Amino acid sequence: MAAAGGANLIPLVAAIIGIGVIAQVLSDRFQVPSVVFLIAFGILLGPEVLGVISPDSFGNALQAIVGLSVAIIVFEGAFHLRIGKLREAPAATLRLVTVGAVIAFVGTGIAVHFALGASWAVSFLVGALLVATGPTVIAPILEVVPVRDRVGAALDTEGIVNDVTAAIVAVVIFEAILEGVSSPNALVTLFAERLGVGVIVGAIVAGFLYYSLRYVDLSPGNAPQNARLLVLAGALVAYGAADFIAAEAGVAAVATAGILLGNADVPYEEEISAFKGDITLLVLSFVFIALAALLDFENLLALGAGGLLVVAAVALVIRPLLVFISTRGDRFTRGEKLFMSFVGPRGIIPASVATLFAIAFRERASELAAEGLTQQAAALNQSASIVVGTVFLVILITVVFEAGLARRIAEYLDVIPMRVLIIGGGKVGRTLAERLADRGENVVLIEQDQEVVQTARNQGFTVHHGDGTDTDVLRSAGAANAKVVVAATGDDDVNLLVAQLASSKFDPESVLARANNPDNVDAFEDLGVRTISSTIATAQAMDNYIERPSMSNWMGEIGRTGDVQEIEVTSESLAGKQIREVGPELPDGCLITLVSRNGDTSVPSADFTLQKGDRITIIGERDAVRKAEKLVCEE
């Protein structure tokens, strides 16, 4: 039985938030983005299944609840958007939010018009709504799919910026439909007004918050808590003030305030981020479940084959087209472009705005019907059904298939690199980073010297400025997700401390330290730190050049024309085969030189039988080794 208003509203909201937390736990447990579980729970609770939630459950408060929730969600996403991170994909990011957004807007509008027979105005209204991917769906995906920073930066930025512009464009078209505005100049004016109001209000609020956090005594005994509450209140005030001046300008206001404040040097930044992250999780859970529960399957079924054609066009044609055009000539691999193409689900902004539009359309239709204008009323009701039905159908299918299968898509396309954290951005650290990055690994440097940071960034590396012996700096640079941590500074004490911190706090697969003084090697090893001595390594390299010049010259080409890779055998087709049988299956130009099993390493004979879990070393030409690596790792 549907809950309705009053006394039932509080337990209903509490239950929804509780279920949202369960969805997050399931997400962490099964490595599936939380939005998949949130939508599933929403449909389960809605009138189509259990009927716990109905359109009347929230009374007249739904519009206000959704609006304030969107404000918090957008502010939190914008707060974490770092300008420095955009250097990872500057050209592609700019094109995604300009050229890519236009392609999505126009392409979707055309698809809706011809597939569903909607008017051009309604078609482009849907097109505007479906431009946005949104941080609410992208962030959960990136939590379970650790792609390269340049991919994450492009998707994050696209979601945040397009959320704002898409919402404003949609509002302009919506008001044009209701008011009968058709002049291009009038439409541009409406858009500029809302964007301008949002930017101005957001900048004013960000300035006030910055001044308050930086220069006002927020109570010495409880300053962090007051800072968190002040920022939360600021986000809501920015949204409310801008929305009061111009409808839907609030989205632009909170985005502007979030970006400006997030990139300013404000006190208690970590506490603010953690607090807002928790608040956003609760709000996101509530809104996703509530809106999914209000989903009317009749609207979806009424779209018929035309609705599925729109989804196919959006997901399989328009999205790949805009991604490949936006990322042309950049550093993205083909696999990364395909991943970005097929992992672009739509999120909470189009869902919430479409719901509000449908409510407004139907209210206006009721007014027209009361006036005896039944034909116009019927047209508005039909428009409401097309808008909300199409938007929810696209969201439902893209979230289930694209978000739900995101990790499998990433694994299939091989876009999840090994994450390597190198502390020390000097010549040794940068040289190692260059070699690893050339193999396709995701490398992050930590460096304290600002001049060295700038040098490394100018060479294209991802660099975090900070002290590598600080646990918080290590965490912010991604140590929790790093498979390998390398301490490569010129100070042995720093390297030892970094290695011990990484091992005890983050437990990566491998920790490696550079020993500048060869006398420290034994001490490092006694403490359980795997160590490379700069002096000994240099002497060994010179000795190799003297005694084994051919091998030394070839080793110098590793990463360019030649390569050596140690790979775990996971392929069912190779397990149980002898080396003599595997050899002909490998690409020309490479061979197996070593096999490690249960800690013992040896040069295998032709009769040696491989087993799953063996680690084999393949040496040869670079491209041949890469192809062999995929063959050995095939499931």
C-alpha cells in the first residue's frame, strides 16, 4: 500500500536512505556501480512492483526535495574537479563539452523526432536532457574501474560541465514550449540570462565562503565542523538564490561555486570533502530511488520500437561518434576511446529535470482542459509522456548495461592499467615513469619541490605536489589503488620511510626503494624493503656493457623496439601444454626464456609443461611481446 504524506513520510525517507546505504555496500562487494542497485531498489519499491512509494508519497514536496538534492550533488562533483587534473586531457575535454555536446543534442533530437514522431521542440527538449552523463553515474563507475587519469579527467569534466549546460538548455526549450517562444534570439537570451545569473551568484557565494573559511574565526574548538556546515549552507544558498532570480540558474550557481572553492586553498578541505561525500551519497540514494519508484512502465511501453531505436541511436551511434571526434589527435588509445563510447550512462540530472517538466506539462494541460482547450491539453500530456518515457528508458538501459557492465567492458578493452606510484620526481623517477607509461601503465609521481613538479608536468606526467612521507598525500595520490609503490628520491631516509608507510598503510602488491648509499642496502633488506642500489645498478650496467655488449645494447631498447614481460598464465588453452607446443603459437619475434613456479625460477626445457598460475618471462620485439601477453592472459 502506498505511503502517503504526514506521519508516513519520515519512516519512508528513513527507509529509502537505509536502502541507499545497502546499495553502496553491495556496490563495493560486487564491484558494480551503485546506481544499478539504486534504480533496481527504486523500481522494486514503486507502484509497478511493491507499491510502497507512489506519486503521492511526497505530496507537493518532491520538486523542492529534488531541486535541493541536485544542488548538493552538482556542488560535490564540481568541488572535486581540479583544474590541474584537466591537463591530462585538455583538448579532448574542451571538445567533449562543446563539439561533443552539440553532436549529442542535435543527434538525439533528430532521433527522437523521426523515431517517435514528436515535434521538433519536444525532440530537442529530450535531446538537451540526454546530453548530460553526469557525475552521479560517472563517479561510481570510476570507483570500480580504475582507468587512466586522462580518461577519468575527461569523463568527470564532461559529466559536470554538461550537467549544467544541458539543464539550462533544457529549461530554455521547456519555457519556449510553454510560452510559445520560437525566435532564436529570444532562446539565446534565455540561455545567457540563466548561465550568467548562475555564474555571478556562484562566484559571489564562493568568494564569501573563501573569505569566511580563510579569515574568520570559526570557533577554535569546533572549526572543522563549522566549516563543513558553512560550505553545505553556502551550496544550498547559491542554488536557492540563483533559482529565485532565474529558473534553473541554480545548477550553474552551485557548479560555479564548487569549482572555484574546490580549486582555492581553503582550510579543512579534507573534512569538507569527506562530509560532503557522505551527504551526497545519502542524497543521491534518496533521489535515485525516489525517481525510479515513480517510473511508469506504461510510458515506456507506449514508446514501442521507436523508443528502443532512440536508445540504440544514443548509445551505439551518437555517443561513439562524438567521443571519436572529440578525442581525435589526442593521447587516447583506441581501447580508451571505445570505453568512453560505450560507458556513458545518463544520470540523475536528466531524470529529475524530466520528472519536473512532466509535472509542469500536466499541470498546464489540466488548466487548458478546464478552459475547454482539450486538443492543446492532449498535446501537452503526450509531450509529457514522450519526455519522461524517453529519458527514463535511456537512463534505465544505459545504466543497467553500460554502468553495470563497465568493469567487464574495461577488462575486455584492456583499459585498466597497473597503477604505479613513484615518490620522487627527479631524473630517476621521471625516467622510470617514462618507461612505464610507454608500456601503457598509469603512473603518478609525488614531488615536494615545486620547480621539479613543474618540470615533470611540462613533460606530460601526472604529478601530485606534496610530501611523500605524509600518509594523506600518499592517499590523495592514489596509494590505496596502487599495485606498485616506488620510493625513488635522493634521500635514503625518505625512501625507507615511504616504503614502510606504503607497506603498512596501503598494502600494495610491490614496494620498491632506491638506496643511494650502497651501505644501506642490507639495512633496507633486513627491514623487509626490496631495494635497488643506484651505485650497484650502475656498476652492473657497466659490467654488462663490458662483458655482454650485445645484450646490453638490446636491453637499452626495452620499451622502444624490444621488450621483456613477466606474465601469469591464465589461459585455459595454454595450461597443460609443453613449451615445444606453445612456441609455435606465439607471435614471430619473441620466445619464453624463464618460468617461475612456487617461487622457483628456471630456464624451461622444450618438455616443460605449463600450468595455470605459472609466471613466464617473454623476451623479444616489442609488438610481438605485447601480442604474446594477451595470448597468455586469455580467459
